[in-house]
Amino acid sequence: FIGILELIAEIAKILSFAFRLFGNVFAGEVLLTVIAFLVPVIAPMPFLGLEIFVGLVQALVFSMLTLVFMQIATISHTQEHN
């Protein structure tokens, strides 16, 4: 029973991060679209730069989280604690 709960927890964690990343990317795209519609020439440029910066930070955060979760998932439980 506990194994099934752990499996569900791992799947929920993956789905949660996927939806969070999708939401952040989608919100940035909507912001750029609205700004480009309202003021089409110059106004979207700072937001485009900000969106690229946010994308780089998101990539860093999600890669670090993936690294941590993979480390936790592959740790050996046969180690003796001192």
C-alpha cells in the first residue's frame, strides 16, 4: 500500500512541476501578446528581455530541482548512519 502511495506522490510531483512551468511560460506569452497588441513597436522590448531572463532562471531552478529529485530517488538505503 505504501509503495502505491509513493508512486502516486512521485507522479503528482512531476505533474505539479509540469503545470507550474507551463503556467509561468503561458503567463509570459500572454503578457507579451497583450503589450504588443496595445503598443506594437517599442513597448514589448523590455518585456521580451525580462521574459528571456525569467526563462533562464526557470531553466536553472527546474534543472536543480530535477537533479535533487533524481539524487533522492537513487540514494541507497543500505548505508549505515554514523
